[in-house]
Amino acid sequence: MTQPAVRPRLIATDLDGTLLCQGGSVSTRTAAALLAAERAGLRVVFVTGRPPRWMQLLREHIGGHGVAICSNGGAVYDVPGERLLETFPLAPETSRQLVRELRAALPGTAFAFEYPGGFAREPQYEVRMWGDDAPHLIAPAEQLLEQAGPRQSYKILAKHPELAPDEFLARARAAVGGLAELTRSSPVALLEISAPGVTKAATLARWCAELGIDRSEVVAFGDMPNDLEMLAWAGTSYAVANAHPDVLAAVAQHTVSNQEDGVAQVLEAIIAGL
């Protein structure tokens, strides 16, 4: 396995489909590798599409710094402290325009919103993930946006009942791509929408700059289109074997799948070479 050209200082890893096993668990080998990396002086940061409200299950694996970059860069979250450190919300008028134009271009699209401290969705937006059964607002998107007030959304979710995931993304980008960052990470037709310029890479770059860490000292791991900017930015990047074809094509270095502890295997090799 090729070692990074520069001694790493920070490991940036996606979670679902990359670090985590199917079902969202951390394997024994991966947990040991994360702990060994921290003990070797490598800072490990989770950079995920997950909202902050889904991070508590991973609390014991977050490392001493306790920080996760969530919602594709839309939020920086202190996991042990259960508090948002920073958010990058969409402007209210941009959110309203996105809903109008996506609904017109792709009829049947249903919306949900991640806010500081909460989640809201339209009635036709089905929820099936951890924590989504907690109390939350349910109303038409236009009404939710009017009621939001200062709770500006840092991530809009848009789901389509019929389109294939990549087709939905391509058509949505053609319709509204100039308004916001549109990407996907789900096996279903689910778009993840952030404010212009807000990506995993952008927020990770800000955080690294605050720590005095150069991009050449970052090793990144990912599997889906929402990881592409981060994988292109980091000095060394790996795609897991189960990654989306676009990710496998874009990233030169590959590791085995998440089910085979692909991230852990690379971390073990890096630690051995320090």
C-alpha cells in the first residue's frame, strides 16, 4: 500500500458506506484503528452527510477533540458537548426559490430541512432513519420556511418517488445548480442541498486552517458523490471498493470495502510507517 508522500497529521473520513459497516456500526477492527491513530498523534475527524442529531451513536469513537463536520459541511458539531459550533445556512430566499424551482422542474419532489436543533419535513417526505421518529414539524415546505424565522436551514433534503438517484441529481443540477450545492449519498433518489460554496471540502479546509494543518497532511476516505470535493482537496485520498463509480474513477488510490474494514487497513499501514 502506497504511503502518503507527506507525514499525515489528520485523517478525514466519511461514515456511512466508508468507515461504518452496513447498518451503521463500527467494527472491532475499525474501532481499534481509530484509537491507535489518535494515540499515534493523528487527529481523526468524521466528515459526514449525517446531521448532528445522528452523531451520538458514534460518541465513543470521535476522538479527544470531539468535533464532527456534519451535513456535508453545513454544520460543525461538538459531539460530547452536544452543541453546534458553527453552521453555514442557506439564505431564506434561496431556500424558497429552490423549493419553487425544483417542484416545478421535477414534480413529485418532497422536501425536508435540517435546522439548528431540529428537523422538519413535508407530509409526503417519508422518514426511515435513526432519530427521525422524534417529534418534529410536518407541513408543506413553503409553510415550514415561513415559520423558520432565525432557524435557517443548513441542509435541504429533496426526495423523489420515481427517478433513479443519479438521474434525479443530474436533472436537479440542470434546474437549480446555480443556486446551491447539490449532491447525493443515499441509495435512493435523495438530494442533499447546501448553501453555495458549502461542501465537505470547504468546511474541512477551514477547520484545518484553524489548526495549522496543510492539505498535504490530510488523508481522506469516501464512497459517494458528496465526498468528491473532499477527496480532490486532500493530499492523499482513498475510495473504498464499494464506492460509487464516479468516486472510483476520480480517486487513484482504492482500499477494500467498508465491510472489510477498508479504512482500518489503510490506517494500520500508515501507523506502521510513522
